[in-house]
Amino acid sequence: MNIEGIRVLDATLRDGGLVNDFFFGDEFVRALYKANIDAGVDYMEFGYRASRKQFDPKSFGKWKFTSDEDILKVIGEKDPRMKISVMVDVGRTDFKEDIGPKKNSPVDLFRVATYIDTIPEAIEMIGHINSMGYETTCNIMAVSRCTDEQIANALYALAATPVSAVYIVDSYGALYPKQTRKLTRLYHKILSPVGKDTGMHAHNNQQCAFANTLEAKDTGAKWLDVTAFGMGRGAGNCHSEALIAYLNGKRYHVEPLLKLVTDWMLPMKESGIVWGYNTSYMLTGLTNQHPRTAIAATKNNDTQYTEQLKFLSYQ
Amino acid sequence: MNIEGIRVLDATLRDGGLVNDFFFGDEFVRALYKANIDAGVDYMEFGYRASRKQFDPKSFGKWKFTSDEDILKVIGEKDPRMKISVMVDVGRTDFKEDIGPKKNSPVDLFRVATYIDTIPEAIEMIGHINSMGYETTCNIMAVSRCTDEQIANALYALAATPVSAVYIVDSYGALYPKQTRKLTRLYHKILSPVGKDTGMHAHNNQQCAFANTLEAKDTGAKWLDVTAFGMGRGAGNCHSEALIAYLNGKRYHVEPLLKLVTDWMLPMKESGIVWGYNTSYMLTGLTNQHPRTAIAATKNNDTQYTEQLKFLSYQ
């Protein structure tokens, strides 16, 4: 199996943070950090660096506002085998104040998340962050709602920036394998001539997160997002233990992640934190919509799926 | 979307019967029958016609031994909009005694399930059943363990029989989308010149059942197996509501199946009948093995996945 250039990125604290308001205990974060290193995971994302002016720090755990100190306090000395990323959302971060020089920071990579209509703002952020000495990627959310022309324009604009990679972010879990291949080819065609990679961030609304990640990989994507036991918004993500098991061999080792599922992820689920596939998520994925109505339905134990579909069909 | 020649077959009573020993109440069977008809499902499988000499009828519900009378008693008059199938396993059915002339039988199709090494016996059964006036398919189980040469030999032999279709049966949930496409092309190449179709029966061990079914369809498969809410052995199958939602339009309608999930499948799960993805099934799929160890682990709440992988790796 060709794994040259593959970068597996664990986004558990970030996407998983969306289902527990980023309240992860330090002991869990250390266990996740160690498991990812032992598994050969290439990057681990320590949540967001969101604006403390826009979001009340009392309402969220620290990994919504991740500072360099937060990271170092939990991991102690940084292990050189795995890089560290933090996500920043366009319009939701005070990047000029909160992202200083790379010198002494444990963060290697900032991932800039944007919708298609704020690409210019994303490019401004990428420029600043890169000038501070960090690696960057651009994560285009909700691509399933964009036209090929919109995407191509965004990719051509990003091709002229210092980003290492641009991600297909299937925020709505709407993509099927065939569409994933088509999108990956479009990204790859524009990005590879300028030495940039394509990334895949999948959601499991239609139980295609793992399959789509494999298809993206086989069509040229190099950056592959996963989360432990699929923990993430709504239906969750591509399971890290599934992808690492698939890639298992010289560089990747699944055992530490299996142990993490046993010791931490199952107890977390049993404690009442909710994520993963259900029929409500299938319907928002099917109709290519934000999962918010399915999240509400799941929270309310609303299983009136025919009514949910009717509502979604009128959106 | 091209749905010409597509035949969706609901196998809930058959594959689902493997997780409740075929103890389905008549009211559920009627609800499933009606939902499938309203959804546009093409065939519904009423369990197995297994040998009463080999299996104790006291230990199983009637859908393990399905007689014409069992079917008619539950459905009343047969609705011409949907055909009816029954599965027979090579070596586990008294087909000469138990399958009589089609005249007056509500069964349209017998599906002959076989492993690769009993194809001659399967062909003998197909001959008998066809001579009685029924349509037949051949379902080659555990194809993920067969070589291309074995499969090609089986397909050439089956090409000379009256079967309507030959199925890729991913009994171990081991296939990835790429392999599914490769296998479908192999089947299609040998079967289509003699006017026979390819079928896909997927298992969800690695969360690829739906994705693999779509990939098989797009590569030429026409017969697509589903079960309500994925009910089936181990990790279960391709969810009927997911596939029908995907195909939704003129011929197929998802609403009746969504209502079935709400009214019947969720309560059935809550009653303690167990099926669906977990990490144990992922590991048997990954290592391309029968799910029996994962079924036992699931029953025993054994979540020691590193130990399970170690065991599977020595098999």
C-alpha cells in the first residue's frame, strides 16, 4: 500500500470538542496524545484558538481557546515524533493578537477553517500566520454545497498562498464515494502542480466517512482527518482506529488506538456524551444540510423521521 | 440517476433472523411487507427454507423453515407489486422434498447460498429449483476469501445455468470500495455477455456496507440487498432506508421505511436484540475472518480489542 506523503491528523479534541463543549480532562488528553504518538499519527489537533471576546471562557473547556501554555502544561515536553495543530475559524479568532511568533510555541500547524464565501479573509489569516513561522492549511467547510466553479476559484486563489494543503471538508456528511473521488481529482489537479496537497475531513452522516477517506486517499489526498472512535459533531468522523488499522504496518500501529477505545472512548460514550450515526443524521446528509436539526432531534429523542424528512425537504 | 434494471431485495427476515433465531412476530412481518411494497422494494426475502431434519424447529422461529403456507398465512393475498424470495443453503436444505412446483406457491425466487467449494452442489440445486418453475440466483458467500481465479471459474460454471444473477456476498465485511468495484467488474465481465446480472450483499463490519453497495451499483451490479435499519448478522447490512433514500424518486420512496425504523426497528433494538457496528466487528472485517469471535465478544461485553486483534492475527 502506498502511504508516501500520507499525514494522518487526529482531530478528536477539536471535532469531538463540539459535542462536549471542549471539556476534556487533562488525563484523557495525555492518554490521547500518547496513543496517537504510539500509533504513528502524524498530527494531533489541540482544539481551536477561538476569540475570548466572542465566546465566554466560562461556558467552554480550555480547548476552545487553546494557548501554547495549555498544551505544554498537559503534555510536558513535546515529543518530536508528532506535530501539533490548532484550528482557527475565519471571523471567530483574534489571530493578530492571539497568534504570535512560532519561536517557543509547541504548535506546528494552524488550520484555517472557512466557508467558500470568506476565502479572502482566510487568505489574510494564512498570510499572517505563515509570517509568524507556522505551517498552514485551509479547510473549506461545507464543500458539498459549493459548485465546482466556486471550488476551483478558491483553489486557484489558495494555490498562490503558503498553505501546505487544502481540505475537502464534508461538514454535512453529504458526499458519496463517487463524489469524493471527483472532488479529490479537482483539488489535486489544481493543487499538485504548485506542490500543495489535498486533505479529506469526512463526516459519517451516511456511514461513508471511512469509505470516503479511503477513496480520497486513493485519488491523491494526502492529509487524512480522523477522530478516536469517530468522536465528532453529529454523526461523527472517520474513526482513527479504522483508518490506522487499514494503514497498519511500518509507520502506523493500531493497538494503542484500540486500547484508547477500550479505556477512554467507550466510558466517555457511556457517561452520556453523544455522537455517531443515526437516522436523523442520515437525512440531513441525504438532503445536504447542516446537521443542526438532527442534533436537536437526537437531543430530544425525536425519532419521527418522516416528519424530519418533510421539514428538511422544504429547506 | 440510472436505476434501469435495479432490483432492491429486502433480506431483513433472513439476515436479521440470524440475530433473533427467526423469531419475528406476524405483526412485524406484515408491517415490513407493507412498508417494502410502499417503498418500491422489488423483492422481499422470507427467511430460509432449511432442513427440519438438520435443525430443530423448536429452537427457531418459522422463518428458518419458511413454507408457502407460512407466507400466505401472514400476508394474506399476495401483492403483485413485489416479488417474494426464500433462501436455501447448500447442504442445509431438503430441496428435493421441500421445493415443489411453482404453481400456487407465493415464492418467485429461490436464492441458493453456497461457498466457493460447493458450486457443483449449488448448480444441482439451481437445476432442480428452476425445473420446478422458479427464478433462481446464486449467492457466493465469503468471496473476500476467494482468489479471482476461483471466482472466475465459479462464474463461468454458473453462466451455463438458468440463474438470473450471481451475488458478491461479503460475509466477512472485509471488502473496501476499491475491491468491491474490482469484484463487480469481474462478475459483470463474465455474466453480462450471457444476460445474467451481478448482485451485491454487503456487511457493515468496517462501515462500508452502504458505500460498497453504491460502488457495486455504479460498476454494473443490479441486484442490491438491504435490510431494515441494517438488521443482520454481526455488524449488519446495508440499511434499506439509506439505499432507498439514495434511489428515492419515481420508483422508490423512503418514507414507509423511515416509519418502519421509528415504529419497529428502534423498539426491536431497545428490546435487546443486538446488531450493528462495533470495534470487534471492525477487527474481524479487517482481518477478513468470519465474525463468530466478534459475535461472541459482543455477547460477552468483551471490549479488550487489542487481545481480540492478537487472537485474530494468529488465525
